[in-house]
Amino acid sequence: MRFNSTRFIIDPTPRRADGEYMAHARIGTSRADGSEYDIHLSGDLAGFDVRADVITDAKKRVQDWLNACFG
């Protein structure tokens, strides 16, 4: 489950804990040789009952963070 922009790979896959889905995200990019590396790994961002809500929230937070850092 990845959203690919031109420079960044966003993985908003939630984890399940204590009966709810926890939002977190991995932001990565690719090197010239095609290998991936992590730019940022978030901690738990928020808890949700619905998996789709978690993914939407994590993607929005990542996109906001990328816009703030890289414009």
C-alpha cells in the first residue's frame, strides 16, 4: 500500500493494537541505483476504529509534512 510521488514513496500501512488501527507512516525515496532508503519513520500518529480512516489520515499528515519541508 504505497502512494508514489515523483520523489517520495509514502507507506501509510496501519498497525492493529488494542482493538484499534494505529496510524503511522514511512517516507522513503530511491537512490540512483534503484534501492530504497527511509527519510522518515513516524511513531504512532493517532488511533482509529476504521482502517480506511487511518490510511487517509496518515497520507494527509505525510503530504502536509512533505509540503512543509520540501515545498
